[in-house]
Amino acid sequence: MYVAVKGGERAIANAHRLLEHERRGDRNVPEIGTGQIEQQLSLAVDRVMSEGSLHDRGLAALAIKQARGDLIEAIFLIRAYRTTLPRFGFSVPLDTAGMAIRRSISSTYKDLPGGQVLGPTFDYTHRLLDFALAAESEPAAPVTAPVDTEERFPRVTDLLAQDDLIERNPPGDPEKPVGDLTREPLAFPAERDLRLQNLARGDEGFLLALGYSTQRGYGRNHPFVGEIRMGEVEVEFEIPELGLIVSLGVVTLTECQMVNQFKGSLTEPAKFTRGYGLSFGHCERRAMSMSLVDRALRAGELGEERTSPAQDEEFVLSHSDNIQATGFVEHLKLPHYVDFQAELALLRQMRRELETRSITHPEAAE
Amino acid sequence: MTNLSASPLLVAEGLSKFYGLRIGCRNVSFALQPGEVLAIVGESGSGKTTLLNLLSGQLPPDSGAVRYRMRDGETKNLLDLTEAERRFLARTDWGFVHQDASNGLRMGVSAGGNIGERLMGVGDRHYGRIRETARGWLERVEIDAARIDDKPTQFSGGMRQRLQIARNLVTHPRLVFMDEPTGGLDVSVQARLLDLIRGLVADLGLAVVLVTHDLSVARLLSHRILVMKDGHVIEAGLTDRVLDDPQEAYTQLLVSSVLAA
Amino acid sequence: MSRTAENYRGYNFAYLDEQTKRMIRRAILKAIAIPGYQVPFASREMPMPYGWGTGGVQVTAAILGPSDVLKVIDQGADDTTNAVSIRQFFEKTAGVETTTETGKATVIQTRHRIPEAKLQAHQVLVYQVPIPEPLRFLEPRETETRTLHALAEYGLMHVRLYEDIARHGHIAKTYAYPVLVADRYVMDPSPIPKFDNPKMHESAALQLFGAGREKRIYAIPPHTRVVSLDFEDHPFEATKFDQPCALCGATDSYLDEVITDDRGGRMFVCSDTHHCETRRAEGHVGPLGMPVTEAAE
């Protein structure tokens, strides 16, 4: 006697309970604190904030803990939480020239105002497992130089722009609202503000692969790292009712300005072009990848042939979001037995028809 | 064949197109009569493809106009048509035969589906009738009707071109644009295809705008010729006249180089 | 709203904030005004993954009121894991009454099925949609498919059906079978089996379709013409089963195949669990079923 499958509710509840148990792991090992994640897995926190589109280190750390270190799952938690937050408005545009710089490097100039500041970087480390870290460690205190917090460091692209050697950044139109694809559905063709927003929250692996593909000839755009800078920037908010601009605090940002192959024509002097990348925290790989893809997506606007995936706006913007991607890929786990049943019936019918045909018209079945 | 008394089917008026400082084509004017075959000849880069794209409404001109006499007898400026009207025109009253058949065919769709698409596009919903029509057209372009369910990928180059022609003619267009229709084919295959095109054009009274760099193709198919160089029409006239008694030095050079070859 | 506070601390009634709900309702109204047309909407990130019904959940959240009675089905069944999960979500965030009885529900959210019982004027059927664009697999570009819809250029869709007949002798599409709505827009009915297609036609209930990941909402208003695409000489045919439901004996319902052993044994039972239960409670018995008694509960 067949009994229809029942008891979904209890199964789900039990699965969740088991999940919680697995998340905790061996209870003889001390439980990890969100403070530890925030401080010691800070680059994971940065990525979750960037792709989660929400700046809150504490929440990002909590999400990482809850997701058992699955960063896409953590980003998902942050995004779902972000949905429920009311929106007050837009900040005043961030001034990265006024950044309190912790890292600033250029590959186009040997030296630049403020100098090459290496900051905390994995670059030039030898990737040797440090077995000493397996035990607790007490690294030496860092060496610091006195910093003049009031000093402003012009960006390399600003220096190029002074000589008119690079295209100007388009002037902002204060009348025109800034696009927001979390509030308005993305429509194609998309303008650069929306493209940048899409890339800024796009999957790091996807951006990396696309950026890499442009370097390997699929939409080459001859990039130079004009500058990568990382540090703290003040976020300000204008309250029109009070006519006031108030500071909301500081955020850590990584900005990458790529300087790319020039455009020009018989009538226009040649100029370098730009690709732009920005992320919360210290996410250099993603900022660089983003700037490569941003530049590739500008192919149409700059009159270049669009032949490669990274230049294809619909392809890139429709597939960059890892929350959309993981959801749709993983939804294949959901039951599909109604559709499968329909296909099964058709398959059987087709096989029956072929059999009938080959009996009645043996020649037609060849 | 050419009915000069009827009002023209298509009129180009001072068409110009620039790419930055480069001239695509400049100030081209002519009239095409129903049933007339006009060849646009010139070497690559002379602007003949730009002109073809302007005439077929795929490229907006910087100045000038293209007027077309619609099936209801009214003459309209192509630029004034809505996107819907232009696309409808392109899949009913016009045909477009590409040099590369893969640009004009759905390579993943059977020969029958390729021919049937236009019929279904204008609302034919009878499978049997669509199929009969497709069979008829396959035979007309000398493809074995038994291959109706084969895909173009299984066809030779010459067959693909013939299929492309059938796909275009199924809605009985009055005007067909052809871009180097015999380009890249073997000489014997070319000859057979030209014969076929010549027969269909005469039987159906098609007007054709034919772009080619091959003067022998132009001589065989066209009534009139426009010779283009650097975006300009430098000579125009009846095909026999232009080829037998070229006036411009450049045309003389083109003609002599063919004869010498 | 106080109800919610007790049920799901910190969240608004039915999870979404009122502003978001208004935005979704505007999209729904537009969709109803243009039957079959895909209205873009600013889909939110929901606490369940994309592809698991976020579109349907947002539509349901936007139309749900405290007095509504909600039924959620997946593959026709109330007790599949995803249906349970979504039902619990609304129990927690909206505190509304839920039911498995089709007739009792005012809002029915579904994945892949339309209930067997005829829906009534006071009911809304909310479909979860993975890929709203019926032309997507013929033309991957959104800019192009939107143009095709705008110009009602649907020849390509028929080419596909033509190819099926040429190759198989009949149209080989068994689910997500495209329909023409109100003689204007070709629409993807979501992956329901084509068995269910006729139920959309002239339905008394409002039918809403939500695609979260693709950010589209579309609708079939009550009593709207919905025609499955076909050819005059190859008319659309709904799937028929050559045997009744093994449990309730129904001959007019969609059946799931259940494998009963590892020797090729199988049986066919109603995919609509409530339909099957109702029939059995009424005393219908299929070839492998047994009469329902009180003790069976």
C-alpha cells in the first residue's frame, strides 16, 4: 500500500536543527565570536559588505558566522536584511581625493604626490604556509609614519586630466537622480551609473574571470593601473530641510582607476580612457576586476567593436549577481516532478510512435 | 522587361552618409522601376555596401531620403516609417540575400522552417499548407523537396544560397536586395545560381538592387549599372552601354581588368 | 500589524515594507491593465533564494490582507518542502490563516500547477515564474525580445512549433507551453504542464505571475481569452492519461508517477493532493486505494 509522502514540516524543522548543530561544530572547541570574525577575517567581512551592498561590519561578521563561512550565503543574508531597511536618501558624493590614505600605488608613475604607499598588502609576500600561525601568535606592532590627516592627495587620473591627456569624468547632473537598480528594475541599454552599481555588487569571481578575459584578448583595452588607493573616506548626508550637511562617519574604501587605451579621431585629439572600480573595505582584486569590466562595457560608447563577453552589457549585467545566480542554479534541487512527468510521457509517446511507424512503414523508420 | 512608364518603385534622393571624416557615400540619387535590376559595382571600400544599407533602411542617412512605393500605391519616405512598418515591409515586400548565407538563414532550423518563417510571420497557421508551399519553393530553387527537414548546415554553399533565395521569395516580394550573392562560390556553382536568379527575376518581375564587385555578374543580371568610387557614383547607365563603352577612366580600368583576366 | 510584531519581531506585515508593497501593487495594476504583458518591477531580495519563488512571494506579500486565507502548493501538493517553507513564512510574517483546501483559500500561491478544482471569482492565483520570457530560448537578448513583443512579431515562436511537428509529428512541448493572451501578447504560463493550460482560459479568478530574479510581473485578468499556440491542422491537445488515479480513481486530473519498488513497479496518483484527499473523503476509491476511515488521519 502506497502512502503519499508527508511530514514536510517536521523534516524541515529537523534539518534546520541539524544545520545549527553542524554550524557549531565540536562543542569542545570554543565558539567563534563575531568580534573575532570582524577583526581577524576582515577581508571576508569586506567582501560580504561589498557584495551585500550594505556597510555594517558587525552584521557582515554575524552573517559569516551564521553561514558557516559560506560567503555567498552570508551575502545572501545581508541582502535579505537590506530589503527590510527604509531608505532615507543618497549621500553626498564621496570625495576619494580626500581619503585618509592607508595604501596608494600607481603603476603608471614611479612616484606620485604622497609617494607610493604600500600599506597592508599580500603583494611581495611569499605564499608559504606559516606554521607558526597554527598556534596563537603575537605579531610585532606596525611601523607607522606621522600622517597629516588634512593633506589631500590628488588622484593620478586628476593629474592626467590637468594636461587633458585623459577623458574628463562626465559632469554630474544634479537634477538627474542617481540610478538605483535595487529600486528600479534594470533596463537595457543601461547607463554607466547603473552598470557601475551592478558591478560593485557583482560576484568577485565573475568579475575576475571577465576582467581576465579582456587581458587575454576577448575585448582588449590595454589597461594600466593609474592608481589603487585604500583608506578612510567620510560619508556626508545633506538634510535639505535643515540646509545642513552632516557627517555620518567614515567608511573604508578601495578605489581603482584604470587608465586605458586612447581614443581619438581626425578631429579629436587622442586621450586615454578610464575604467573605474570601487568597493567597501580592502577588496583590491574586486576593484581592479571591476574597473577592467567597466572599461570593457564602455565599448559601445567609445565606438569600439563589441565582440567579447566582457563587452556585452546584457550578458555581464544579467549574470553578475551571485545571489541571483546561486538561487537559480540551486533551485534545480526543488521538485520538478510535474514537468518531468510531462516530459517522460512525451518520451514514451515518441518511442511508441516510432515503434508503430517501423511496423507499418519499415522504410520510414530509417 | 523594364517598365519605364510606371512610377518608380524606389527613389534615392541625395543620399549621404559619413563615418567621422570618412565618406560612406555622398549625394547618390537614382530611381528604380518595378522589375528593374540595378547593379551597384565598385571595389571594396567604394561605398556600395553602405549604399545598400541606406536603401534598405538598415542605416539612417546623414542627408537625403529613400522613397518607396508601398503595395497600396502610396509612396513613403523610409525614415517616416515606424519600426513596426519597416520590419513588416522587410519581411513581406522585400527580400535580402546576403553573401554569407548564415546571415540570412536560421542555421539551426530546417529548410522548411526557414522558408515557412515569413509565412508564419504574416499569420499563416496551417502546417500542411506551409509545408506544401515550402516544398514548392524548394523545387523551384532546384533543391530536392525530400530535404525539407534538413538543416542548412547539411547543405553545400550553392544550396544555402538557393535556400536563402526561396526563404525571401515565399511572400512574393517586389524588391530584393542582393549583396554579392555569388561571392565565394565555385565558378560552376556560380553559373548555375546566376541562371536561377535570372529566371526567377524574369518570371516574378522582381526589382533587384544588386551589389557586386564582379562585372560579369552585373552584365548577366542587371539592366542598369551604377559605378561607385570613394563613396561617389562616377558613372551610371544601361549595363551594355557602360560595360561596352565606359566613359570614365576608372570604369575603363575596371572593365579592362576584367577582360584581361 | 500588531499581529506581525508578535509573530516576527522587527518585520512589517508580510515582511515587505508598505512602500515596496505599493510599488509592487502598481506593477500588478499595470499588468492587469495589459494582459500578458511583462511589467518590470524593482524586485527585492527576499529571505529565500531566487528561483525558489521570490517573485510569487513578493506578489503574495503585496496583495495579502489580514483576513486573507492562504494556500501554497508546489507541484500541486501542499506538503512539498518548498510549499511548507513559503506557507510558514507567511504564517510567521503575516499571521494569516492558511489552508490546504482549495475552495477555502482567497490567495493561492503555486509552483508548476493549477489546482484541479475550478477557481472562483474571489480567488487570486499567484504563480512563481522562473523565466517569464516565452521567447528567451529563441532569442537571448532582452532588448530584442521586448521589440518582438512590442511589434507582436511572433513568427519565430511558430517556427519552433513547426520544427517540432516536422521532427516528431506533433508539438513536443509538454510544460511552459506558450499561450496568446487577449489576442495580443504571447506569454509563458510558467512551467505548469500543458494539461493545465485550458484552465487559464476565461478563468473567474485573477491570475498573477511573479518572476523575482527576472524582475517581471504579469497577469491574466478574470474572464480573459487565453489560447495555447498551435496550428489549424495540428491543434493544441492537453495531455491525457490512460489510467485513473490509483488512490482516488479520478480520470480527469494530472497524475504523478510514483515508483513503488525497484522492479519497475509504478503507480499513478493525483498531483493535486487536496483534490485527491477530497475525492477519497467523498468515497471514491482507485484501483490501489482503500476506503478512507477516520483512523487514516
